[in-house]
Amino acid sequence: MFPTLIGTVVIAGIVGYVSERSGFTRNGYLPSIIICIGGAFLFYFVRIMFGVRLFSPGIDAILSSIGALVIVPTHYRRK
């Protein structure tokens, strides 16, 4: 269980970095990584508590991180 949690955090951080690097988001590196890790944590704990599984833990971490980036709006800055 603990290695799965660490893997989820690492994968979510990588997804946040790659999404910012590729131009998918323009939040900044740290906010994107934090959003991804939060979404991955949320889905990880839902998976443990309720047994909701979509795919393997790695694919679930990637999908939940991308979902969190899509759901959380952070473009309300002035330009």
C-alpha cells in the first residue's frame, strides 16, 4: 500500500510537470504539480475506501491527475 502511494505521488508530479512543459496548462510549474498531486491523492483514497478501480494504480494516477487539471480552474490571473 505504501509503495503505491509513493508511486501515485511521483506519477502525479510528472504529469503536472509535463502538462506545464507541453503548454496544456499555463498555471506555473508548482501549482500544476500541486493540483495533480491533490487529484491523485483524492482518487487514491477513494479507491482504498470504496474499492473504486478503473485500471492499474499507475493509469488511475495519470487519469486522476489529468482530470484534476481539467476541473480546477486557475486562469483567473490578470495578464
